[in-house]
Amino acid sequence: MQDALKNLIGLSRAELALELEAIGEEPFRARQLWHWMYWRGETDFARMTTLAKGLRERLAAHFRIARPAIKIEQTSADRTRKWLLRFEDGNEAETVFIPEDDRGALCISSQVGCTLTCKFCHTGTQKLVRNLTAAEIVGQMMVARDSYGEWPAPKSERMLSNIVMMGMGEPLFNFDNVAKALAIVMDGEGLSVSKRKITLSTAGVVPMIPRVGAELGVNLAVSLHAVRDELRDILVPINKKYPIAELMKACRDYPGANNARRITFEYVMLKDVNDSPSDAHELVRLVRGIPAKVNLIPFNAWPRAPYQCSTTEAIDRFQKIVNDAGYSAPVRTPRGRDIMAACGQLRSESVRLGRAAKATAETPAAG
């Protein structure tokens, strides 16, 4: 019976009001309900004490408030936490939280699998199954909030301070659901994460990039990984459709980009593939005139991966060239490798998850 009830998570404010109207309630009640779901994280209508008892009973008779189910939760030796989440149709995706001392970034997935087949990425070895719904995207944030006890939604000093749409899938191939979910996440009366704390990462779906800036206003990250079309065609095959010149033009034209809100270019360091001094100099040429920084990502290995990580010497040399040209180029510290939670390692099969991690028993969906 519970599964037949409509899940209210993922509905816009307007949609929530319409659902209340449909059961004979005043639309203004949607604001109260929104507060309980997204500010307080409540899943039980009976505990929504500012609502009349009769309304609570009617809500419980028609609706539910449900997160994705946690199949496995793991914590790395470096405190990175990963959830393998199961959705109502049995499909799965992974979500990762990367903590710092007093804050951290939640890496959220937008698809089950991926269609891009990037050669260095473990997710790319899994075929695209489907897009995630807005409820499933928002639900990942709510699962993490549950795990860290961050209810009611804190205004400051929150561990879950940043969001990166950088998990499984290409967010711009699921733009409508991603945009709807992020509108809920950014709502000041709910989850209340500032757009300046949200980064959307794309492999380069060029026609959609202007919409990210114009409609969402979040930070943009671009998975570049190669500076010449012939190599990027291999590493990031979407380059065959949207080559580097088109991608860089879209970045130059990105709404809101400035020195305070730079575009991040992600660059995975692959030994003897894309890590030469000439590659570094060409990268500098490509980003010239764009408010930009470069994240250098040491390659994170996965079973039967076709590449190796660049040597420390090669990474240092590459970094110096980019730095000397006036661009920030931090080397990302690998996190969560022992539980296959590092950049490029996500995949939905639970059978290959690391034995060294601390795993919980299977947990039912909240609500």
C-alpha cells in the first residue's frame, strides 16, 4: 500500500500545491509542507506538528515522503563516504561525500550508467540505463543529510557545504530533471544550498552550456582531459560531435564567468598520453582569455583500466607550466580510493566494492 502512494519528494512548489488542491486542501499549505520536508527532513506526516491533525491524516492517506534505499554505505580510511543507492525500479547509482575539516562536497549522480564511454572512466564501461528523476537526484542529498544528521537544514557550519554534479552520468543529457532538482536544492526555505556552492560538470554538451549559466547560474566544470581533437576523440568521444574549438567558445561565452567565478577545467593525468610539456603549453593557449582554473587529477585506477597515472615528476612539470602562465592548477588529492569512490571510479555493481571498507547492512528507504 505504501508504495502505491505518491512520493512528494522532487515536486516543484507549484506541483506540490496542485497535489494538495487535488485532495481538497488549500494550496498555501504547500509552503508548510515544503518546510517540513526540506528544512526539517521529516518523513512522517504525523510529526508535522504545525499542521492540523486532520490534514496530517489526509496527507498520510494519499502521499509518502521517501528517499532512495541505501543498499550499501561505506566509509574510507580518509573519511570519504559512499552510498550505493537502490531506486524503486531496482536500478542503482552511487553518491560520494568528500569531507574536509569543517565542510565537504557531495558528488551526486544524474544517470544510471552513462552514454559517454570516456576511456579513462569506470562509469563509462557501464551502458546508460536511464536518467534519474528529480526525486532521485534530490534524494541523494537527503540521504547524505540523514547520514550526517544535518536536520534542520543548517545555515552555516554545515559539513555538506558544496554539491558537485559530477557522479555517474552526463548531467546535460538529463538537464530538465537536474535543473528541477537543483531548484529544490537551492531553495532558501528548504535544503538551502547557494548556487555559488554548486558545480555542474559536463564532458562538453556544447548546446546546453548556455542554459546552465542562464537558467541555473551555478559554477561550470568542463571535463577536458586532452588538448587536441585527435586524442580527445578517443578519451572523451563526445568530442567527435562537439570538438574542442566549439567547446572553448561556449566556455568563453558562459554567462556569469569572471575572475571570482572561474570555469574549472578538469584534466586527468594519464602517463605518456596527455601529460607532456607540449600538452601543458597547448592547454594554456586554449584557456587564454577565459576566467579559468585547472584541476589536475591523478588517474584513479580501476579493474582492467587501459591507462596508468602520470608520474609525480610529469604532474609537477605540467603544473608548473600552467602556474607560470598565471592559472591556478591544483593537483587533486585522491580520496576514497580504498572504496572505489575516487574520481572516475564510480559504477553501480555492488559486487566489486572494496572489502576494506566499513559497510552497513542493507537499509530500507526512509519514509
